[in-house]
Amino acid sequence: MTLPDIPLSPAGADRTFQVDLRGLVDLLSHHLYSSPRVYLRELMQNAVDALTARRRLEPAAPADAFGIRLYADGSVVRVEDDGVGLTEGDVHTFLATIGRSSKRAEKIAEQRADFIGQFGIGLLSCFLVADEIHVLSRSAATPDAPAVEWRGRGDGSYTVRTLPASARPRPGTTVTLTPRADAGEWTRPAQVHALARHFGSLLRHPVTFDDGTGGPGAPVNPEPAPWARTYPTPGARSRALAAYGAEVFGFTPLDTIELDLPAVGLKGIACVLPEAVPAGRRHGHRVHVKGMLLSEQAEEILPEWAFFVRCVVDAESLRPTASRESLYEDDTLAAVRDALAERLRAWMARAAASDPDLLARFLQAHHLAVKSLAVHDDEILRMLLPWLPFETTDGHSTLDEFARTHRTVLVTSSVEEFRQVAAIASAAGLGVVNGGYTYDRELVHRLPEIRPEVSVADLDPATLTAHLDPVDRETELAAAAYLALARDALAVFDCDVALRTFQPASAPALLMDSREARHERTRSQLAREQEGGVWGDILGALRQEAPRAQLILNQLNPLVRTAVAIDEPELARTSAEALYGQAAMLSRRPLRPAESSLINRSFLDLLAHALRKDS
């Protein structure tokens, strides 16, 4: 195949991109937006921006002089505004140039923060539901200008013509869409009305909807935002805000927190969730920009630790992204996030100081969120650490209550370690806190910062063993043979065996074996198996003196007293294995395959011994 000769430009000459307009329209209108429903939001947004520009031209006009009217009868969707309108030159400049916004025009661009949109491509979203967009506009800035009609098509073509002023007697713009057959879901009258309320319920300009049945237009936003209204009493205001939160989010808030940041024109409420949520799960928040709903899932408005609230806010100075469905991450958003975090901290401080019942209900549901905050926030730590619940040997208790009876607080490093020692430590009078849950160990170690009279230390097996009473010399000598057999039987688990007396007497044995010790023994075993290889050298370099597990038998327990008196070696070994297996299960840690096998084997051996004895 012979390629045609293509004239070459001189070296270094500028070239112009070749754009497939049909493909670009398809890309922007079908892939920039998350759902076809946003077409109505974009049309309403353009109308609001046009009204804002009109208000600049006529600042003395009455507040309700300019508005937006929506119409949908099943065959067409129409959005009409009393905004600034467009001249023929504006139409050619702005509607026919993708990416250029009329809001960037001279003088208007200097104060672009007054406008919701910043990108000038929102009109393309109409191609999600229609193949043609019809725009009829008349400029308020040029009173004698004629009406202008623009028709844009999805293939990238458009036509423009001027019409007599009578075609649109008043300044403003009307956008009309004839929906495609596959767009009925989004263009039915009831759906258009619902979308208008969804996106525009907090708009500051009057918006009405007409379904073509001949009745009066229904107001889309009949009342201002609930935080902008006046109420007879603070209690009435609080109840109204809670009712609004319940309507928006579908739950009755534990409390509502008013949010007001005048520097960025932000107002709204944070609704405290009445129930706990999984750690790290972040709920989306409803963010309006100048009254128009931007997103229902804006996670970035609050820090990650604030997953115990859901917010609905309306802001003036936050920047939307190009699709206008999320917020642009910039310094302003970061400052807003920090300021809202301070409002949440202030609410917790007020609850701690003046409403202990509310604080208790809040912490019962959201203690994990508060713990995550307290780890990094000294103010919250000092204020709320004494109130936070922890699992202790005295049951679930606050650290304040626990410290009243235990001047020395011991902390376990894992949940399984706590479960191993809780009953025995409690009987011995030791105060132990379960430090195995997220944040708990780190927070308990900071208790002396608030209660200097309290000391905190990690629980060491030797500490607990020291509180177990030794048996008398005669009893230990009598049990020596059994203990030697038990140590030999359990050597495969690197487990030593000792005999002590401790409460409760119902506990036959205590298995002291930390997760770190088990990992070190596993690493040592792998090093021995891989001795001489590269992997063995690496493991050998990491190897430390592997701490042994310890099975402490309780001489006060009848089962142990019976076991240590056994003089038959095989039965003694089997009983020691059974006691080890029982202690391992009571620790509620995961059993290794060898331990599961030992438990089954010792049970079968004891059963076989009993059957032989009976026969």
C-alpha cells in the first residue's frame, strides 16, 4: 500500500491538534459524569450562575425578582431563568467552544467565586439524555440585543440564528431538551421534580416546577436551609436540626453539632451517629456549594477519625472538580477540614464538661473513634481518657474507676495474653488491662500523664508467676517424678512445667506463652531445619534465645492433685498432655496442628485407659 504524500512543516513549526469533536463530546458527556441524572443539576447550575450575573447588573432589584422555572411533561424538559442571558457574540464564543466558560468573561472572571461552575462544559451533560440541545437567550447586559437561538447536536455540529425580540420578551435563557427514548427514567415529570428537589432544595433563588397539567408551579425550595431559619427557642432549633438530619440521613442523631465557618461561608450540621461503625469506615457527607448539591459522598470534608458523624453543609468558597461531583483538594479544603475537626473537638469538650449522660452514650457507641483521636491529640487525651472504657480484670471499666483501686496498672500486649491471665490475676489482686485492642495499650501507658499517682507497666509473665504461691517442700518432692515426665512429654512444645497454688481453685492450669515467644521458637526451629543454607543463615542471624512456654499446674485443683499422684509413666504423660491441651484451649488462642493432634490423642488414650481398667 502506497501512503499519500503528506506535506511536512518546517522543522520546529507549531502544529494544531486534530480533534474528533464527536468523540470529544461523547467522552465528556458520557464519561465525565457518574450518572445521567446530573444533566438537570448542570442546567440548574448554569441558571443560578446566570442569575448571579444578572444580580450584579441590577443590585437594587427585589430579592424574588429573578428565578428559575422548570417544565417537564414527558415529551420535553425545559429550564428557564431570568439571568443575564447571551448575545449572539456570546453564543459563538461560549456555547460553541468546549472548555470556555461565560463565567470567565472580563469583569465577571475577576469575581468568579460567586459562581458555582468554573469549567464551561456542563451543557455537554445534556447529551446524556438528548441528541440535541436548544438554547433561546436574550441578553440583559445589552437591552436592544435580539434574541438568539442556538442548536447544538451530539455529532459536534451547531447552528445559530437571531430572532426578533418578541421571541423572548424578557432577558434570560431557556434550554429545551427533547429526550431520547432510552432516557425516560431521568426525564419523566415526577423524576425531574424529584431531581430538582434533590439538587436544589437549598438554592437561594426561587425555583418552581410545572408538570404541564395546568396547575400552578410547585416550589422546589420553599424554605431556606434549616440553619438559616429563626426559631422561638434554642430547644426548638435543636429539635428542628435533628429532624432535618433524620430526614436527610435516615437515622435519629444522638446529637447535632452546628457548623459555622464564616471565613469560607460554610454553614451546616454534623449528625452524631447513634450506633458504632466499623473502624476506618468513612461515611460520605452531603456538600452543597452555594446551595447546589455537589456530592452525597464527600469523604474529604472531615478527617479520617471523624467517622462517628455525618455532615450536611453548604459552602461558598469550596472548589468543585471538573465533574462537579466532588471537591478539589487545595489549601482551602485542608483548612476547612482542620476547622471542622476543631468544632468536633469542642463539642466533645462541652459534653465532657456539662452533659456527662450524653458523653457516656457517645463513648459507649464511639469509643474507638475517640481512642484513635486521643492517641494523637493531647487535649482530647487529657479530657477524655479517664472516661474511655477498657476491658480489665475488674470487668469493663473506665481508667478513672480502675485507677482508684489499682495504683499499679499492668497492660497485656495481646487479647489472648489477657484471656490467659485474667482470672488468675484478678484472684491475685493484680490490676490488668487488656492492651490487645487497637490503641488501648498505647493509651493506658499515657495514664500517668493525667494520674501521676498511678504507675503503668507491661505485664511480664514473671510478674504474674511471682504472685502465685509456691507449694511446700514435701509436696514438691512428691510431685517431682510426675513433673519430670510432664516436662519430657511437653518438650516438643518447648514448654516447662511448674507446680504452684493459686486462685481460683477451679483452674487446673495456666499456660504462659506469648505470641512473640511462639514466633521466636518457630523461627529458631526453621533455622535449625535450614542449617547451612542461605535462608538458614538469615534466620540464624535473627535468632534470639527462644523463651520457653510455661505450664503452671494448680495444686489446689482436685484434677491436678490426682494427676501428680499417678505412678504409671504412660498415664502420667497422657494426663500432662491433656492438662496442656485444656490450658491451651482455655487461652482461646489459635491452636497449632500439633496441639490439636495432642488434644485428640490424649483424650483417646485416657478413654482407652479407662476402658481397660473397667474390663
